[in-house]
Amino acid sequence: MANATRFRLLRLWGCAIYLDKYEAVHTDNSELARDRLFSVLGADGFDKGEGSFGLRANYASLTHIGLSYCSSDCPISVSFPEAGFLRQIFLIQGRASYTTPHGSAPIGAWTPIVPARSRLRLDFGQDYRKLTLRIDTSALERTIKALVGDTSDRRLEFSEREPNPSSMSFLRRHVFHLAEELEAFAEEYSPLAKAELERDLLVRFLLAHEHNFSHLLRRETPTAGRSIVERIEAFIEANWHRPIDLDELAKVANVSVRTVFREFVRAGRGSPAQFAKRVRLQRAAELLRSSDNATVTSVALRCGFQNIGRFAADYFRLHGELPSETLRRAQGSS
């Protein structure tokens, strides 16, 4: 069976099982799960909640990047000690929260960066699935210094400011694409090719997040008005499945509804509704590629599109193909 076909056939509850070639543990035995989470993923705490236990964890390690997939049938809590790498978590399905020394928050489409040398606790709800990206901080620092030609001893420091949602959405897609590519083609790639994949993700990560070298990667510094747009876009990304409430968006940015529209126009982003449509069309593409029993109609309705013809036209404008073509290509080899 071809590698790409094999990936498409690996499904669990309607979701793709990422990195299946890199299995760390797949068990209904909680003690075995604890042992493997500790020995392979470096956890130092584990508790399971009520319900039938079942856990799957896969982990692919490159030179400077680690990428893991985890799914759990019942609620679990996993904690990790301080480490020499930073982490970022990307939601696939379900609800969860994370806790660091700086506080706790629900996990949306992605978490903020969890810094190196920071403890982390993850609390997963039932049927939760996620990808976690680990990156060696020294590799990121070497990469940014090479990009901008910096030979000083200045250290890379990430900002607490929320990243640009459009850039984060692109990074999210790139992380998922890397997981699919490793599953389908890693055995065919040379070490040089894998190193290029890794370097590409390092650069994408540096472009998506704010840090003390960001101004050297841009032509101009973001304006204060742009930060309003970014806060609203981040909120929409995390709540894409909910209807757009203009009063709620204004409250998120602590401005008036009129200001929300004005700043979107100034930033060349159209309107909050247009951005929400793009996000939902991106989610629709992910669902069409990864859901076992998907139909164009079911995905359109799940993503908030009631008019199937208009959904197809909007999808084509964004992705360059009809949703039926995306679905056919994903299911064609099954």
C-alpha cells in the first residue's frame, strides 16, 4: 500500500491518526500509558479521570524539532518538567486546558508558546486530540541570527504579545502538513531533505511569532490599530465554530463596534465576517481531507455554510479547487 494511501486510511473516530509510523504507545492499560509517556515524551505526572481508558501517542523526532500526536478516550492530566525546548499545542478535536507558572487557560486552535524552562500541565477532556510541536531554543536562535545577519550575543526573546492570527493559521497548516509528510514520505527522504523540512518550519515559526528580532524580518513595525485586528482575529480563530457577535468582538479588543470595522478596513482585512469565512473555509478543507465519512454537505453545514452552492464557490476562490475535488482526492485511494 502506498504511503500516502496508508495515511488516509488511518482513522480514529473520524479523525486522521497523525504520525502513526512513530508510535510511542497505543493501549487501554493506564500503567503502560504512564510508563511510555514518562520514558518517551518526558512527562513526570499522569492521572486519568472517569470513563473507559484508551490512549494513543505518537512521537517523531528530528534534529531540532519534535512533533507528537496524542488522543485520549477519557479525561487525563499529564504534566511535564522544565526542558531545553519550547512547546506549542495545536487542537484537533475536543476540549482541554493548559497550566504554566504564568497561569491557566483553555486550549483553542493553538496555545501561546510555552517557554523552555517552564513546567507544563495539560488537562484533556474526553475524546481530545492534538499535535504538540517542540523546538530546541538554541536552534531557533541560530536560525534567526543567520537570517538577519546578527553576530552579537543578543539572545532570542519571544514577546507575550499575541501573534498575528493569519501567520499563526499558516503555521498551523504547515505543522499539520509536516506531520502528514513525515507519515507518508519520511522513509524516502534523505537526511539533507529532512534538514530542509526542519529549517523551513523553524523559519515559519519565527515569522509567525513576535520576538526581539521581528522588526528585522518586516518592512515596517505593526501599528497600534493593527493589534486590535490581531486580537479579534485570534479570538475568531479560537471560536470559529461559533456565530460572529460584533459586540463580543468589540469587548475582546476593548473598543467600539465602529472601531472594529474601521481598523479592519485600515489593515486591509475587509471585515471580521470575511476573516471568519476564510477561517471556516480553511477548517472545511482540513475536515474534507481527514474525515472518514465526510460529505461536502456535512462539512459545509458543520462549518456554518447553509448554501452549498455558495460554499463551493467561496471554497474554490480560496483553495483553487472545488470541495468535491478535495474530498475525492482524499478518498480516491481508499
